Amino acid sequence: MWDERYKSEGYAYGTLPNDFLVEYKDSLPKGKILSLAEGEGRNAVFLAKQGYAVTAVDSSAVGLEKALDLASVANVSIECVHADLLDFDFGENCWDGVISIFCPLPSEVRKAVHKKVEIGLRAGGVFLTESYTPDQPKYGTGGGDCIDTMQSKASLIQEFPHLQFSHLAEVERRIIEGVYHTGLASVVQAIGYKKT
Ligand SMILES: C[S@@+](CC[C@H](N)C(=O)[O-])C[C@H]1O[C@@H](n2cnc3c(N)ncnc32)[C@H](O)[C@@H]1O
């Protein structure tokens, strides 16, 4: 499905970075950032422009090709890894930050991936995420209607026992990102530090 979506002309979620990431980018320690489900590169390229060393993982080869094009146009480098997040080796205690912007995984897969995020972050490393909540299908402005892939404050608290959250909020906000995120939406946002 994602390859098909990304085969269309243009960038499905636009070329501008996610607003929450832009606002809170300084929460991410300088260094190595892993971007989960990066898609066509808008967030990875933004972080690379800020001086981060970004590794972008996605299961869509078409999306990652476009991410490399976007990086080339912006004159920055990003590393792209074509992999399913379930198979990708996150390593241990090695990432300064991990971002996950609209990463719609089935909850059982997500729980396994979130465990790998906690193990992969170094002590003091930061996880930053924005995701639709289970209320989002009522808004009809993006994210589909599969509630199982959506997240909440409660699910994040449960899935990240080793993070200390400095920001954790469910908010209604206007999200215009390309042609698939199209208006007022219900999202959960989080920034969490791996406890030392
Ligand atoms: C809604 S798009 C968001 C893309 C990007 N994060 C953004 O905000 O522009 C969701 C992305 O998740 C990726 N994805 C879905 N399931 C995945 C999985 N199991 N492993 C890796 N990537 C996955 C898709 O290929 C797609 O690029």
C-alpha cells in the first residue's frame, strides 16, 4: 500500500517537517537519531539540516528513494534502511534520539517495536513521537480508521516503562501535511528521556 501511495507524483505528506518535531527539536540531544517509518524523508531531512546524523527506516523502498532525493536537493546526507521495523536491529544503548511521527503499526507489532526503542536508546536519550489517537476516525482528516494502530497517553505510558516523560499530551490540533493529513485532528504527543 505505501509503495503505491508514494509512486504518485509529489510528496504524499509534503516536504515540510512535522510541526511538533519542529517545535520540540531542541529536546533531541545532538548526535545519532533513528527515524521510524520515515516515509519520504521530510522529517529526516529536517533533522539532518539541524546537524543530526539521521538513520531513516521504512518498509517502503519507493518512499526511501524519494527521501534520498529530498536529501540530495537539500544538500544533506541521511542513511536510509529499507526494513520492516520488526526485523530492524535497533542495537543497544546507541541512539541519542528516536523519532516516530505517524507510525501506524498494529498494536502487537508496536509494543515489540517500542521495547526495541527503549533498549536502543542510550541513557538520557530521547524518544519523540506524534501519533493519531483512537478518536481520530471521528475527525476523518487522515490516519484511516484502524483504531488498533492508534495511540494514547495510556498506551505510551504502558509501553515505555523506562522513559521519563517531559511532555505527554493528547491534543486537538490542525494538521495539514500533504494530501493525506488534512485538518483538525486528535493526536497524542510525547517526549520521553531514557532513565539513567
Ligand atoms: C503515515 S506514513 C508516515 C510517514 C512519515 N513518518 C511522515 O510523517 O511523513 C506511515 C509510514 O509507515 C511505514 N510503515 C508502516 N509499517 C511499517 C513497518 N512495519 N516497518 C517499517 N515501516 C512501516 C510506511 O511505509 C509509511 O512510510
